[in-house]
Amino acid sequence: MIKNIRFGKKVLMGGFLFFCAFLATYPSFFNSYFKITMDGQIHFIRFEEIARAFKADNFPPLVNFMGFGHWGNAFTGMYPWISGLFFILPQMVFKNPIHAIMVGYFLVNLFTLINAYFLARELTNKYYWRLLGVILYEFNSYHLCILYGRDAIGEALAYTFLPLIFLGCIQIWTNKKIGILTLSLGMGMITNSHVITMMFACLFIAIIEILRIFRKKISSREFVRFIYSALITGLIACFTLLNMLTLMRLNSLLTPNKMLSPVVPSEMFDAMLNNSISDNFSTRWNIGIVAFVILLFLTYQLFTKKEGSWKYWTLGAWAVLISTFSWIPYPNSFVNSFFGNIQFLGRLNSFVVVFLVIATVLYFDKYGTKLSEKTTFYIISALLMLTCIFGCATYQTQLNDNPIRYYITKENYYNTINDATNAQHDYMITKNNKEVISQKVLDETPKSLKTVDSNFNSLILSFNEKNGQKVTLPFMLYNGINYQVKVNGENVRNFNSGQVLSIKSRTGRNIVEITSSPSALNIFTFVISIISITIVSILLIMNIVKSRKN
């Protein structure tokens, strides 16, 4: 009888998480189109290219032949994509790309909910407070902003695994060995999603550890477990890290500019009250009105309740939130340092939310006995869900709210994401601090140059030439990448001129085919990463099953 009740609760919990994932996904897809931003176009063409490679039983090279103006940018090599399998695998299965994208978003939301539940379960034994933490983590405005308002899929995927990082830390702090694997999986998958989030996650963990040293709470065992976790993280993320380090070591790359664009509080409150999830102004990014009210409530409780670690997490949420405000005049030396890599300080809202979730669950676990758990959960959850559903629906129905918007359908999907020229200069090769595809190169490019075909590992160009001569074409050649070039059906060897494609043409029409293939080391590290993720995940599941039996 007891076993049947427990099984029934598990089924109900699973059904609830599936329902929440659907609720967080469908409102953005009920139109006849799906609205995406520049970031969305960049990510979806990457995923399309990788999906095509796998469908052809091949492995994608580090450079891109599809999209980005067909300049051969190394987005696949420089931007993590293992966690992007949430989107890539559906692209391989579904014929309708919009259905595939919707399933991808559903999977991301589902795993976000699951990871948030594991974190909340560690903090309290009380059912409704766990669920409240889960709903707060999933249905806040910033999460919906990075998912749909910005299409910042790398950040959204990192957000999915962020709860595992702090779950692992809490387990290590409470002397649980399993925290090594939890932290490893969380940090490894965040590295496989968004490197900037990983860097700041490491920074926040370091700050917390320093505070624990001052409070004399740290032990040599804790330090050793963090070391073990870092080693396992290296295995999980070795594919991503090797790709990036190889390209950066062998090439001089134009990386995104360092800056610290702050959140302006007056604009933030305006967007909060208007329930906006738009990406139009980074100065307006916010966690949402309901989440902010919860933060204010916990702040008031700081002066009335004296016990509990929830206080430190509340103060941490405020410290991070205030650090994003325009109140602070960050000096140029700070902007040009490691911290400038974040570019938009509003990105730190991910950490504000996770700290707020931990504080909320811990507070209600300690002081929620005077409240009706069901009523409190239902009211707060309903407000969070409704504001986010309405926010997503409103955003999707607003047309032409930004000069760079795409309204993709089954019919226009591929042409839209493949023909766009966004981010052409990202990860551009430079020589003497100048881009190799300069304006001079573009001016000297044959006016008749056309893209005949592009695929996951090849690009075919055509152009007419009155006099057979040496021609430079706008296609980059990265050191450390295997390229093969055919001109008019014949293999050529001398095609690299200052890391730009340069070939000998003939009079009349010329056909140039460029192909690339991944190295054996590239494939090997991918296999190591996938095996490591699989083994660590299985060990964590086994631990969960074992702990339930005990």
C-alpha cells in the first residue's frame, strides 16, 4: 500500500513537471510563426548544421559553411554545443523545423524544472515548498527573457544546469560525497553551454569559499572534493575546452568587445511593471514583479527573523542585483579586465534568481509552519505562471519591435537562418589587429560571386572572370583546421593567402568547392565528454534510487 502511494506521488510529480514544461513552452508557439532574434538566428543555423552532419553519419567540423554570410566563421568551434543536443536531436527527427524547435524548448524547460527540483529537495522535506522553489526558478521574467525574448540559448542552457552547481556545493558543505558528481555535472554542462556563465559561477563559488574560510567553516576534505570535482568537470567539458583553446592558440581572433552595460533601475521597474520580456534594452532586464516582491518580503523578514542560512542567500541575491545597477561607476580598468567579458550586467540575474530560490525555500522551510502551504503555493505559483504566460504571448504578437526580427515558419525557416549575415565579424581572424576579410578584400571580390550550395562540411561558390588571374574570395582559413579546395573540379594546394582563400581562376565561369573535416582528436574528445556525462548521470541516478530505498 505504501509503495503504491509513493509510486503515485512520483507519477503526479512527473506529470506536474511535464505540465509546467508545456506551460512554459506552448504560449510562444501558438501563432502561425515563431519570432526569433539575431541570437536565435545564430544558434539555429549552428544547430541545423550539426544536425545535418549527424543525419549524414558525419561529425561537424569546427567552422561553419552555412549562415554568417558564408565566410567560414568558427562558431561551431568557439561556441559550446553539446548541451544544444536538446535542439539538435529533435531537428534530426522532425520534418517540421518549428515542431523540432518547440520540442527543444520543451526539453530545456523540463530539465530546468527537474534540476531545480533536485536543488529544492536538498533544502526541504516539505512538498509544497519544494514545488514553490521549482516554479519560482522556471517562471520568472528573466528566464523567459533569455529563452524567448533574447533567444540567448547558450545562457538558457547554462541556466538549466545552474541549480546543480549550488546543489553540489551544498552537498559538499554538508559532507556528502555525492556533491562531487553533482557539482561536476553542473559545472561541466554549463561549460558545454555558455562559458561566461561558467566563469562567473566559478567566481561566486570562490567568493563563498573565501567567506567560509573567514567563518572557519572550510576543511581540507571540502577543498579536496572541489579539486576532484574540477577534474571530472574537465572530462565532461574537454571537447568544448579543447576546441576553443586550439582555435585561440593557433589563431588571432576578434572576440566580442568587453563592456559592462548596466541595468538602469528606473527602466528596470518600468519593464517589470509592464511585464516585458523583450531584449530591446539590456538596461531593462529584470527578474519579474512577482519574484521581486518575494525578494522584498524576504528583505523585510531579515529584520524580524534572526535565524537561518536563508538570510545569507537573500543578502547574496541583493548584492548581485545591486552590482548590476547603473548606480555603480565601474572604472575602465575594471571593464577591461576579466569582468568585462560579461558585457551585459543583467546577465547576472541568473545568479540573483538561484540565490533567491534557495533563500525562499529555506525561509519557508523554517518559518512556513504558520502558513497554509497549499494556499501559499497556489497563490504565488499562479501569479508567477500567469505573468510569464502573458509576457510570452504578448512578446510573440508584437511585430517589428526591433530592426532585427525573424518570423520563421516551416516554409521560410531554412532560407531565413541561412541567408542572414548577422555576427559575420565574430571570431574573425585578425592580422596585425586588422580583420583578414577587410573592406579591400570585399571590394576586390568578383561582383558575380554567388553561393551555389552550402552544407555542414562544404561550400560551393561560383563567379565569372574575364581574365584568368589570382582571385581572393571572402572565406577565412583557420590554422589547425583541415581544408580541401577544388577549383573547377581540380584539387589545389596553394589556396591560403594570409588565412584568406585565394585561388587561380580561369577565363569564364569558375566553380570553387571548399570542404573541411574534423580531426580524430576532435571526435575523440567528443566521445570522452559524452561518456563522462553518461557515467556521471547514471551514478547520480543510482544514488537517488539508493537514497529513496534507505
